[in-house]
Amino acid sequence: MFVVTAADPGTGERDGCLVGFATQTSIDPFRFLVCLSRRNRTCRTAEAAAVLAVHVLGQDEDQRELAALFGARTGDDVDKFARCSWRPGPEGVPLLSAARRHLAGRVLERVDLGDHVGFLLDPIEVAGDGGAAPLTFRSLPDLEPGHQAG
């Protein structure tokens, strides 16, 4: 599971959400694809963003809390960034302090994938340790999504 964050450079609006659809798409040059639901407020923010950040969550309790914040709450109702520690990254994209690994990537393409939009990223910053086991869909706590899928 990943948390994707975005910042709209025109409005300064920030948002982020929990995502499960993401994959490396190329080795040379390295490319990464992350998919955001069209119903999600983060998708609307990402449409204007030059850079997105993809955070890899671990199994620790603080990581599960991030998953719950970004997976069960919607930016339509709550400022998620007021409830967690973060810092600005490249192009102002929020980088979550508690996430031990992240990739910040320049958006190369936006691809219509039905009820999701695929954002093809060219990594410009990759950071973190590889030691902690990642948080997976099966290890996620039961969450009621902020927006319904589809």
C-alpha cells in the first residue's frame, strides 16, 4: 500500500490518498505508474501537479495510522496534513515524515484508465530504508474508504 501526495502549484492546495494500484513500468529509464480514482479529491489535485510523491508504508503502528488517515478520511472534510508531520519536497509536494520510504516523480503522462487516472512518473528523488516490511492490502486494518471505488 502506498500514500500518494500532491500539491496544486496554482492554488497551493495539498492532498493525499491511500492507493493500491502502482507499479514500476520501465527499468531504463526508470518509470513508475500510480493510479488514482477519479472520485478521489487527490486525483483532482494531481491533475494540476507537476510532481507526485509515492510513500511506501510499513507494518508499524504509526504507518497503519497514516494508512487510516489517508485511506479512511477525505480531504473534502478534513485537512489530513494538519493531522500528520510533513515537509515540502520537490515542487512543493508534501513528503510525509513518518513514511520511511518515498519516491517523488515528475508527472510525464496522465492516462485514462477507466475509473482511475494513471500518472506516469519520472523519479527525481528516491529516499528511505529498505528494512521494514511493507504494509500490504491483506495486512491493512479494516478501513471505510473516504470515497467509494469506481
